[in-house]
Amino acid sequence: MSEENPYSNASRRLENITGHLNGTGYKEWRTLSPSQTLAVCTNRERKWNGYGYKDTFFRFDDKGTASLLGNRFGHFSSKEYHELRPWLEQTLRINLKTICLAQPTIVEIHSPEVNHDFYDAIKPQGIIISFAEQERLLHGHGVSTIEIYKLRYGNFNRLPDAVIWPESHEQVEIIVKAAQKFNVGCIPYGGGSNYVDALECPVEEEKRMIVSLDMRHMNRILSLNNENMSVTVEAGAIAKDLEMELRKLGYSLGWNAESIEFSTVGGLAALRSSGLRRSMYGDFENSIINMKFVTPIGTIKQSGHSISSPPIFSGPDITNLLLGSEGTLGVITELTFKLHYLAPYSHYISMYFPSFHQGLLFLREIAQKKVVNNLSGARLVDETGLQLVHGFNTATPTVTTIFKEVLKKYYWKKFKGLETGKMCLAAILIDGYDLSKIESYEKRILNLGENFGGVNSGYDLGERMFFMSKGLPYLRDFLLDYYAISDYLDTSASWSNIEALVDKVKETIVTTCRAQNVRPRPYIAVRVDHLYETGVSLTFTYGFNCRNLADPLGTLRRVDQVALVEILRSNGSVSHFTTGIGKRKKESFVESLSEPAIEIMKNVKKTLDPTNIFCSQNLI
């Protein structure tokens, strides 16, 4: 028997809320205001020199116990992580008595370059513009480790000269036309959560005025079509705000990007991002039905069909050409997404495996044989990643729990082949409408895992695994206070190539760190993030103590560069589901392309933006 279709309930909720709903959706625009959403983020709530919310951060208390303050992450917030400090002291050699305090503010901010003709053209249109230093600083960077380090201990050579907040598609067209006419550079800005330096202004040879186009005032739901299961929104809507509004109506977008609290839907599209639940709902781009895209030569949009029609299979798909363009060709102003019914139940499963190899065999079986229909996400951490997972344990240790843990490890090693320092951890997320089916899927997964030496480790560890991607950026910033610098790289690999690639990249990072006089040995962990029939996406997390390094950023850049070269040499991709290319991976991205592909991209740029108005210099 198929799962219950919640269509009728969702339909009734829609009609009750909108009062009038027909095939064209809402008659009026609805604004996503803070009162309608959860944890809406503005610049006032964000750290100016770190990732995320001001009220969310790690600290050590008087006893040296780590905790994550704030209330943004449910039962993971305001809890003590008793195992985290000992692990950090052992692995990264941090010293609680040696603190590297961040500077209170950026001391030198250059005066803005003002193109008065451009300003005079847009100001009478009621367009909001600011030359304030604080706004320019907030819009001149993303949240990469290098950018956060410069905010805390250094400076930026170039910031946007002004920040503009368009409030409609028409205003964006006015701004871009004026920029084209008066030769002003534009860098689109969504939620500011970019991790590959894509928002930084180009320094070399760029003397024009540069404006940051902050799209977040364009955050309205334009239409919601119940019959066609689609929603059209302005591109500046924060992804989490939109998801919360849709959930009130019994719907979901299906994807859940790791930076969903901050990212705009337009930014996610420009990055070709993906999310936590892609195994069930597909990647972000699979949800897009249509979009509007403003370029210096005009607006691109699909024509000749309804904005909520099924895909058109006639000729090349122009939309896919624009997705992933990272602000280099124009700016997205409007998007239409397909919707999914909200699955009311989510369940986490976790299993220990004797080795990373056996964990991979387990995940490959799930991916290729479609073991469960409602698989939303799957993850696997290696033995060093597992140490960090254990560091996020919120349970208070007692004599009894410590004794039980010792017995458990003895039993696992003797009878299950699970040995500390070698075993890994897999986590599975299942969404669905029927609890009994979820329970049957859990049994099926656990039985399968046992065939590969797996041992059930429960719901809590599975949930913790998926939470960690939210908590790690806060931990990264926290560790900078103690002379520990960390970063990550994402890639993808075929099943037959995963272990060779992992070994070579790890070896490369260790060798490069040694050559850069990094002591002690760097921390390196690898995590499987997404499953495909042909392979997986991988994230390498690495960090090291930088207290005695003359140039910590130079060392980090060198490690990053060499690791990327090895990833490509080992047949991995230059990026995957979270980060994009930006300026950070630009050189490696170009290396990965053939000459004809590079020429195509250059010619598209010349056609759509002949005078380089969108001047971020990302991609190529």
C-alpha cells in the first residue's frame, strides 16, 4: 500500500490561509517578514568578523569545558562538550592560557570611488544606496577562513564603494543599465555565506567604482500555485524563511543547504548548490522550473510557456547555462521552484564500521540497490572524523558511564572487530509520511549494515553527525583564538577511486604541512556527504596549530593549493555541492576544463557582459 498522500490537508490549509487561491496563485505579494519566520537573519544579527549569529559561539568556561552558547540549534545549544577540549589539546596542541585576540575593528577602510553620473542616474528612482564604511565592509567578503582571518587580524585591499538594495526586478534593470552606461562594476550579494572568496572585490587593474547589489529586500512570494505544485519568489528571499513559510502550508522545497539560515535562493542558484536532503529531493537546480536573469544586454527568461510548466525539451537549456555563473554574467531576480509535500517524520540511524572501507561498501549497496525509497541523506566519517563527532558529545561523564564505555569498547573490539583509531561512523536520514514504513526501513538498513560488520550506534549519534556541519564553522572561528587554523575542501569521486583519492590527498596535506614547518602533525578528516549510483561527494577537513608560523595565511593557501592539485590529479572534481569556485578555486577550475569549454565560457561572458560590468572575476 502506498504512503498516504497529504494533498487534501495541504489544500485545505492553503485555502484557509490565502482566502482565495486559483491556478494563478496569490493575488497579492506576500512579504517574508521576521514575524512570519524563524530566526530571520539580518546584518545586525550577524558577526562582523566571523561566521553566523552574534549570539552563537563556542567558549571555554572557568573549568575549561567547551560549550556552544545561544539557542539556534535546539538541544545542541547551551550544552557542555566535555570531550572537546581534551581532544583539541591533544590533536591541535591548543593552550587555553595563550589567546590570540581579534582586532576590535578594521582600522583602515579606503575612501569610496564614486561615479557621480551613475549615482545621479539611480538616486531619483528611489533606489536605496549607502556609502557607509560598515556596510561596505560587511558586503566586501564571505565567510572563508582566509576572509575571517583577515577581518580578525588584517585588512582588505579593496571593498565595494557602495551598497545598493534594489526592491524589484525593475529596479535591478535600472541599476544594471546605469552601470553599463556609466561603466560601473557590480557584484551581486545574497546572504554573504560564500566560502570561496567570490564576494571579494578584484584588486588588480580594477579602478572603476564597484557596487554591491544586496538582493535581500527582494524577498517576496510572488505566486504559489497549488494545482501545479510550484512557487515563484524573488531571488533575495532567505532560503530558511521561504522554507518556514511553505511548511505552514504543508509544503517543502526539499533541499536544506548547510547555510540555509543565511543564503538567499538566488545565491544558491548562482552557486548551483545542494543540500542535506538531496538523496530524496535532488539537487537545488533540479527544483528550478524557471528564473529571471538580468544581464547588461537585457533580461533572460523562459518564454512561450507558463512559468510553472514541466521542463521544455527543445534545444539547449539556457537556464542551466546561467546556473553556477557565480555573479559573473548577471544577477538572478526571480525563481520558480517545484514543491514537495512536507514529510512530517524524520529519523536518524547510525552505525559503527570496522573501517572506512567497510563503511563505503555499506553506502554503495544503499546507493546502487535503492535499499530504501525515503532515503534523504547519508554520511560517513573516517576514524579521525569520528574523534571529532565524539568531541561533540553533550552527555555528562560519570563513573558509571565511563565504566560502561570501557566495557563497550572491549566487547566491540573482541567480538565485533571495532577498534578505536580504525573504526568509522555512518549516519542515515530518512523522511516519510508513515512511521511504520520508516521503522521497516530502519530494520532493513541495520540488517544490511551487519553484513559489512556494522554495529547499531543509535539515533543520537546519527543526529549529531548531521548537526556537525552546522556547528563546525563556529568551532573554526573559536579555534582561531587559540592559534589553530582550519579549512575544508569538497570534491566528488567514483566508487572505484574514493580510497585512493582519500589516501593521496591526506598524504599531500601532511607532506605540505611538514614542508611549511607545521608542528604537530595536522588534523585531517574525510566525510562522505552525498551518495550517487556512480560515486560520492567528499569533504576534507584539515587544521593545524599556527602559533609559531610567520605567515599562517600563506601556509593555509599553500596547503589548499597543493591539495586541490592532488584532487584533480587523482580524478576528483574541483568542487561539489557546497562551495562553488569563486576566486579560491579558479586556477584549478580552469585546469580541469578543456580548451573548447574555456572558449565557450569566455564567449558567453563577452556576449552577455561585453564590458565586464559583473566584475567579480570568479570562475575564469
